[in-house]
Amino acid sequence: MSDKQIPASIDDLQTLLASEFYVADRGLATSIYLALTLGRPLLLEGEAGVGKTEVAKVLASGLGTELIRLQCYEGLDVSHAVYEWNYARQLLEIRMREAAGGADRTQLAEDLFSRDFLVKRPLLRALEAERAPVLLIDELDRADEEFEGYLLELLSDYQITVPELGTVKAVTPPIVVITSNRTRELHDALKRRCLYWWIDYPDFEKEYRIVTEKVPAAPAALAAQVTRFVQELRSAELYKVSGISETLDWVAALVALDRTELDADTVDQTLGLVLKTQEDLDAIRGDKARALVEQSLAPTEA
């Protein structure tokens, strides 16, 4: 199905993920392994920034296959997700035939709605790929319920129906990873077709490992201090809790600024990399930031 074989065990899968600098606990690794082995879609839910999308990216890279991404949003429809017709080219074809003396209308209609004029969108591309890609359906909860229902045929039988052409079925099913930030509940019918895992915010040990692997240039003390700071920050009453991606951005920025440790002034100047609302920034800057800096200096048992 790809340049590399499906890992033969959960341990092998964790090794593959680690080679792509992705730290996965045993539960997540087990869910991914079973999805690969059983050929089932994998539904990952969790807060924004905890590494759901990254799973699909590292799988594609680690397995040596293509990543095809469908980014979901309100109003997403079939023409953007599955296919549409190249209307400009169809119109040009009609004019060319008219200029050449006309053509049989029935034959013209058949020709205009043939594969020559079909524009493939992510879902159709994934089914017709020569070798099974990783199909990432990202943030499905942002799409409308109607589109979610449309996916049921794809997730059940790895096929979709194009009215003008008939049913298109995958020869080799894609590896499907669906993510949701749970801004709304997904339907039970969709969940039944998937294996499921919830990705939570990491504890200190896991997040520290992620930071040191993703930002190897960071001094160990700075990486530990930032990780402790963010861990404490997540327990505060905030409008938007920071994810792992914000931690990584912050550490990378501090390295770029040649910082070797946190201090209150540095936090006040760079906190916008971690907190993304004015209300949260106002709540943390100043005395609260200084208290968190002091707490982050305390040793934490990994």
C-alpha cells in the first residue's frame, strides 16, 4: 500500500512515531495500530493544539505515502470535498463543437460529464490514488451535519457516488484519520464506523519530552521551566487554554531570542505566543506571571 509496511506490532508503531518525533502514549498507539490493522477510520477528539492533526502527518511521513487533507468548515459541500465539473472547460468544448458545425446533443451531454471534465477534490482523490494515502478529515465538527451524513458511505464502504458516473470504490482503502475539537457532538452513526481515542493535554513528563524532541536547540532548563509554566497556566481560569503547539512556539521563540531561562519581563513580552485573547493576557501579565515564573523554577518530578 505504500513504500513502507504497516508496523507489525504496537511497539513497532511507537518506534515509527518516535522516528517522526511524535510522542504517543500506549493507548493512542494501540488505537492507531488497530485502525491500520483492521482498516478502520480513526476518530481523534480533544482540545485544539493537542496533536490530533499531527497524527495523520506523521503516519503519512512514516509510512512513506501521500497525505491528502480535507479541512472542514461551515458550509463545506460536495463540490469542495468530493468533485465538481470544470464548467469553463465544458463551455469551451460546447463553443468549439458549435464552431465546427454542431454535434449530437445527447452525445455532447455524455461527453461533457465524462472524466475528462471532472475536477477531483480530496475525497475522490483519496479513493482513486494508486497507493493508499492517509486521508485527513480535519476538524469535522466545524462542518454541517448534512456533510457529516454524506461521509457515511465513504466510511462504511470506502466508496462515493458521482451521479453522472456511478459509484467510485477504492481498490485499496485509504488510511482515514478524522479529527474533532468537539465544538459539537458528532453523530453516533459516524462514530460507529470509526475507532475512537480522546487526546488529552499531556502531563509534565510527556510535554517535556515533546518540547525537547521538537525543539532540540532549547536548553534543558528552559524547556523544563516553560513546560512547568504552561502546565500551571492550564489550571488557571482562562478563555482559551494553551495547547502543545503554543508551548512549542513559545520555546522556539525564546531560543530565537537567546533566552536561557524565564523571567517576568520576558513572559510579559512574549506571552502572546501562548495566550491568544486580550482577556487572558490581561489576567496573567504582571503579578500572576511573576508567581508562575517562581513556580516554574521549582523542580518537578518527571
